[in-house]
Amino acid sequence: MAHKKAGGKSRNGRDSNPQYLGVKLYDGQVVRSGNIIVRQRGEHFKAGKGVMMGRDYTLFAVVDGTVKFESLKTVKRVHVLPVPELPVSEATVPEQAN
């Protein structure tokens, strides 16, 4: 009868893929609409003004502006403060040289 010796077992050979979680844009940084601010599991940070939450709890900007983190007693909130629009005037339009 043909026999094959049983192979030894290995305790190695498993490793999970990285999830790339964490804060991507910090307080005071300039952000554009659609940029991801925080990737998280669960609602560690909550969405504030100018921020929406994706279905995987990712926080992203919905307006152009500056990131602002707010820490209250029981909740951490992320806001995007919009950049004030500058009025268009003759000073901003370059003049042509004659």
C-alpha cells in the first residue's frame, strides 16, 4: 500500500491587508470639495458643517475651505469653514500694457 507521510503544520502564512485608516487632512489645512478628511471605522469623528459622512463612515468635504476640528465633552466634530469669496474688482483684473 502506498503511504505519504503527513506534512507538518505551519502557524504562519496569514496577514491582513492594511486598511489605511486615520486622519488625512489636519486642522488648518486647505481642502477642496470631495476631499477625504478622515477614514474611520465607526463614528469616532462626527460630521460638522461643510462635511458629510459616507456609508463606510468616511468624512469628506462638501465645500472648499479650511478644516477645523472641534472637541466637546462627549463628541469630536470635523467642520470645513468655507473660504470667503473675494469680490471681483478692477484691481484683480490684470491690465494690458500699451
